[in-house]
Amino acid sequence: MARKDNCTIMQCDRCQTLKYFEKQDDHGFKEWWNIVRFDADGSQHDYLLCARCHEQYVNKLKDADNEFDSWMKNGAQS
Ligand SMILES: [Zn+2]
């Protein structure tokens, strides 16, 4: 088949991995993530991440959450 309509092609904004899905219930489709990030200036940035990059991103978020929680709790002492 030379032509295929109504498919989805994903490309990770970080590692540039390309993936082709014929249907949205294909294996692996739900492992791709649209994330929204606000930078220090409050600007919103949208990214598409593959499963591997999303896992690393979540770990970075957890580290940032822990740092933020610690910083918030120690405000009265400084
Ligand atoms: Zn990736």
C-alpha cells in the first residue's frame, strides 16, 4: 500500500525519535506524552515526549518538587 491516510506520526521534541501509529489504540501510542511547562518568566511551553524521555522528565520533576518543598518549609528560618 503506497498511501496511508489517517495515521499518527509522533516525534519526540527531545530525542527526535519518530514513531508511526496506524490507530490510536496501537501498542505504545499511550506511552507518548504532551507536557506543558512554564519557565521562570511564566511563559508556557508545550512538548511531546516519548516514553523514555517522559520517564526522565518525571524524575526531574520529582527532584524539583522535593527542592521546592524543602525551600518552602525553610522560609521562616532564613
Ligand atoms: Zn524522547
